Amino acid sequence: MSKLKDLEKRFLNGPENPDLMILKKFIKALCIEGKFNISDLYELPLNDFELAIETLKSWRLDRYTKTKERIAALICTPSNNL
């Protein structure tokens, strides 16, 4: 399964917590090509840090996939105040 799909499941099924908020801010920065303090990723548990790094790789490779579009819709819409 792609890391973007893993991330999408995490956003849809995971409870809100500080780690998930860091991941959401990371994805929002990718969506809008905005700034993100990369050192915030060091606050994540190892499995989430690795997910973020793999997501970055997948994001770059899967520029126009449906999964990326769904994640962008979840995180980068105006109704999601991050």
C-alpha cells in the first residue's frame, strides 16, 4: 500500500492528537507549497517520522494521483483551520 494511502487512513481514522496535527501541518505545507519547520518532524514518534519522510517521497513522485487529491481535500480546504 502506498504511504499516501497509509496517511489518508491515519487522517480518517486516527484520533486527534499533537502528532497528527504536526502531520496535518506538514501536508498542508506540501499542498500550498508553503513553509514548514522541518524540525517539527523530530517531535514525532519514529513510525510517524518515517511516515512523513516516505510521504514526502511519495508526494514528489505521485504528483497527480487520486490519493494525493483526496488527502489535499482533507487537509487543505478552507474549512480545515490548521
